Amino acid sequence: MNACPHCGLSNPIHLWTCEHCGLQIVPHTILGALPESKTPPRVRFSDRLRRRIARWLAPEIAAIQGDHGLSHALFDPTAQLLPDGSVENHRPSEPWRVRVGPHCRCRGRLMIYGHGGKIEMGEYSYVGTRSEIWSAESIIIGKRVLISDDVRVTDCTAHSADASERHIHFRAIIDGGHPRDPLPGVYSSPIVIEDDVIIYPGVLVLGGRRSITIGARSRIAGGSVVLQDVPPDSDYRCQVTPILTPRKTDR
């Protein structure tokens, strides 16, 4: 007899369907006749090789994932670089270029260019998820500053407006990383974000040609582009005017 795994009642051994509950079953005689599956030797070897490589790389991967560049910065013991945050200091032997004060929390990326830069955060400040703070000159963030998600603060123009200079810079990054020498056609200037400022999501603070200071207790509305000084105790927002231009088509 062949027992049904669903209702537990016995069925004639030749039946493939339980006559009591209708469940499809495979007779034991058929199961016993099936050959035991064997893994080809080539697959077993590749599995062993993959496990061996994983063991070799595990310490390095753990070090990279666990550090997130923290060893190239000076964080107060009470500050935290959270799992989605990172420090990218292209002058790793100079960790003083990134200083994060007491009780700060960082979920974004703090980046120092190869030819210089400095980032400082005062106590109880916060940088949100996917936010980018890029410095080639100096970015000073005061105390109790809240920088929301998807914010970009950069104190330089990043690339030259001249196509040939821009291409030379790009080739240098590919060949050897961020250049240590000053870049032709790239301008930088300090940015200061004073105490108790809040910057809402999607804001761009773009320095380079001139320095920018966002005054204490100011509020920067979401989606704004900041290219100039903001006085203390101000609400800053950009007027957005859609521009629709009809396209000429072949129709």
C-alpha cells in the first residue's frame, strides 16, 4: 500500500492519485527506482574554488565594508558614520581634512579632492541619505545643522569649462586617481553653513566662483539652488517657472 502524505490513508500501490482526497502522489516503487542525482565533478570543483576565494577575500571585504573610509577622517567618539554613509578622502594620509564633531550623524558622502579640501561638522549636525558634501577648498558646517536627503554641497566647479582641459583631467582620474596638483580651469571658494540651519531635500549649494555663507537659523526650501549668500534668519527658496517649447517634428 501507498500512504497519502495529505490524509494519511492507504491507497493501492499502483495508484498515482489518492482515492480518498484526490492528491497526486508518487508510489514508493517509482521513488525507489529513481537514480540518485549526482553533481558533475566540474560543478563541485567550481564550488570549492568559489568558497576558497571567498575565504581569501573575506577579511578585505569586511574591512572595506566596516570602515567606509572612517580611518581617513577624524570623528569624535560620539559621532557616527552610519551604514549608508561614507568618507572618500583622496588624501588619505591627512585625516584632519575631515573633522566631525560630537554627536553628529552622517548618512551621506563626505569627499575631499586629491588636490585639497576640508570638511568640518559642528556638534549635533546631520547629513542625510544620498547627500554629497564635496570639498576642494573648505566647507564648514556649524552646530545643530540638519542637511536632509539628496542634498549636494560643493565648493568647486569640479571640471574646467574648456573641453581640452576637461578631457586631460578625466584621463588623469582614469590613469591614476584624482590629481594632487591644482587643476587648470577649476575654481574653488569656501562655503560656510552657520549654526541651526536646516536644508530640505534636493537642494544644490554650488560654490566655486565665489564664496557662499548661509546665515544662522536660515531655512533652505527643497529643490532650491543656492549660488549666493543667505542672510541669517532667512527663508530661501527658488521660484520655479516651467518653460515649454514646442518641438518641430516630421509629422
